[in-house]
Amino acid sequence: RILVVDDEPDIVALVVYHLAKAGYKVSSASTGTDALALAKRDRPSLVVLDLMLPGMSGFDVLGKLREE
């Protein structure tokens, strides 16, 4: 399971498409808050994380993921 986090829909669509085509189960989020909720629910093995997110930066998301 891979979680893709980015606020640019075109980038998310492209990354999700190629990962799914390669056989991965992929979920996506456009905000840090949504990413944390999905990570808690899905427990991804890998997170592709944009650093420039609205509201909560990718660094903040990473810090919270590491805490958990």
C-alpha cells in the first residue's frame, strides 16, 4: 500500500496512475490532515509526500507520522 500526498490534482493523478499500473494499491490525499487520517487507517508501507501542502507542511506530516 502506497499513500500519495500532494495538493496538485494533476500530479496526484499521474503518480497514482503509474503506481497502480505497476500493481500497487494506492490511496491519495491532498491535505496533511487527510494524509494522517488515511495513514492511520491504511497503514501504508510507503508515503510519497509533497513538502508544500496547504495548512500543514509535509515536514509537519512527516513528524506526526514518525510520532505514531
